[in-house]
Amino acid sequence: MTTCPCCGLKFHGALSSGCKECGARAVGEPLPRPANELPSYGRSLVLAVSGSLVVLVFVVQTLVAYFQRFSDSLGFWNWVGAAETAAWRLKWISIPVLLITVTLGRKLYRSVLNQPERFCGVNYARRGLLASSLVVLLIALLIGVTVPARLEQRQRSNDAAILAQWYTIDRALFEHRLKYQTYPADLKELRDRTPDPYGELDEALAGLDPKVYSTTGEYAAVTTEKPRTQRGMAIRNASLTSATDDAAPGSLAFTTYVLRLPGEDKILGTDDDWVGRDGMIMKISNVARGSVGSSVSAGALQP
């Protein structure tokens, strides 16, 4: 294969017969190669620059995370926490860097190492490749160490969302009982009878199966018979009587309820469901184990 020095065309044959594209011909023998050729430092420079950039990016991200979260203290663990934050921010960059380091970086380093007469700067190439590899491994280590804590935070976030939904519904049930002296027979009655100016109750009840709510336990009859009052007690009793008691005379008042909410999988009837009963809520799995440590009292939020 011959390359024409004039037009760059590659063709089979000798240049003495002329280029097939531009017609150029050789006027003499080709110049001999020089006795001494300087080795190239380009490949070593690529590895050294790439390793320096990887280290610089990680250090800058660590400093940014540190001054954002721990600028008031110089403790060792604060720096570790900042490095963990930087590792999570760079997780999508570390993957392609790892692939490039493993494939292209190793090939370049081997070519520099095996052909010292053509390439120089093997020490710089080794340091650049080592720096890239160490930073990528450090990022992987920091991410792996914090995975359990991240999973726990994610679980707590999901639980908080379910508890927020529960508190909204439980507050509406509490207000309904204060006003009507009974819990509603179903969620539709709760939605129709409870004021919801900001739409919080509608959002909490959206997508819930009506079967998740049921009234259980005892039923107390509401009668219109008034107990005898002593003289002088009529004024005080009148002030304590609710003016908004809309319960029908002689009707039955539901005194207990059970509300089952789907868990993270949004599927009702699985082990991650939550069960609320009369102001208390806990996971089905904890109920099965007989644990009450994770139960939450909604009465703490009631006025």
C-alpha cells in the first residue's frame, strides 16, 4: 500500500509509475529513516492528564459538599461525610471513567511500557492510571458504605408519606366524631360531611378502596332522654352541650373503626400494609410479631 505525498491517495503499486489520482511521480529513492528518533510522550500525557482531572473533580466536589454541610467544624468524620456526598454526586461519572480506565487506560499504559523506544514518560503514565483507578475505587467504596443508610432513609421517607396520609384521615375521623358523636359508616360519608377547603382529605382518600375502612367493636345507642339535672346546673350543662350535635335521636353511634392502608407496593393485602385502629397505627408485620414499638399515636396531633 502506497500513499501519495501530494493528494494522500492510498493505492497498490509503486509511486514511480505515478499516482492514479493526481499523476505525481517519484523523482528519487525515499529518504532513509533517521538514525535517532525521539520517543513520543503523547500517550503518557493522556493518562497523566486524565488521572489529574479525575482527582481534581473529586476533590472539588468534596470541598463543595463540605462547605455546604460542615463549614463550622473541621472534624474528620465531617470530611468523610462530605466525601460520601461527593461520591453520590459523581456516581454517574465514575461508571464511564471506570470503563475508560479499565479498557483504554490499560491499553495505553501497556503500549508505553512495552515500547520504551517509541514512548516515554512511563512513570507519569503509571501515576495517572493509578490516580484514576484509586478515585474510582474510592467512590465505589464510599457509595457501598452508605447504601444501608440510604435504604433506611428511603424507607423512612416512604413510611412518612403513609403516616401523613393516615394523620389526615384520622384527623377527619376525629372531627366527624366530635361533631356527630359517631364515626362515619364509610369513607364516602366522611368525604361528604367533613369540610376540606385545601383538598387534603380528597388527596388522602384518592385511590383508596372503600373496603379499607370498616367500623368494628361496640355500637352505642344515642337517645334523646336527658338525665335529671340539679338546680343550678342547667347553665353549666347548656354551655357544655355541643351545638353541632347532628346525630339523629335514637340512631346508633359507631365507636370504633379499622383503617387499612396499602404500603410501599400500593397493593392491599400484603405484609407491608399499615393498620390503623382508633387513633393508633402500625405495620402488619409488626402486628404479626406482636411488636408495639413502631406504633404511632395519632392522638398526639389532636387538639
